Amino acid sequence: MSPTVLVVEDDADVRSLIEFSLRLDGVWTVQAAASVADALVALEAGDGIDIVLTDGQLGDGTSETVRAAAAPRPVVLLSAWADGPSASRVPETGYAARMAKPFDPLALSAVLTAALEGASGAPDGEG
């Protein structure tokens, strides 16, 4: 069974690109949330969510709220602030990985896979 990723992104175009990229990869089952509130509902329901990919700043809150609710699942932060001079605005702890926007859609699955394997403690190829 493929792992399920919850994508939390308030920009509909970015969210669609992420969903398309991950589905095209063929490895992931994708659920999407357009807000912190939607993410909290999805996380509370469970629905087999294995990992969360979240934007740093959402219209109704921040990634910190999503990260706290997602525990103990790994959370990957996708943010325009994740790299470069503004990186200090991004919390350094509690995230399995960080990706900067704009992001490489082809690298997205690899980052999520590594984060999920790291969280499970499984050696590469045995997750």
C-alpha cells in the first residue's frame, strides 16, 4: 500500500502542482487541505496519513499548528523562507525536512520518502 501524504497549502495553484507531481510519481496517495482548519480535521480523522507536507505560512495560521497536530507523524516544511537569508524565520526544530519555494517537483517525492524513512528508522530501500 502506498504511503499517504497530507498536503497543506493555501495557494490553489501550488497545491494542484504538488498533488499532480506526487500522483504522477505513482508512489503516493495524496490528500489535500487548503487551510490549517482543513488540515486539523484531516489529521483528527486520521485516514492513514503517514506524512505531512505543509506551507510555512497559511491564511489561517502557521505550520507550527499543523506540525503539533500531526505528531508523531513526520512533517516536511515547504516555504519561501526555508532557504537563503530569510531562513532564520523558519523554525529549525520539529520538522523532518525543509524545502524552499520555488521547489523542484521532481525532487519532492525524494524528500518526502527520505523524511518518512528517517522517521521510521528504516534503512534506505527497506521502508
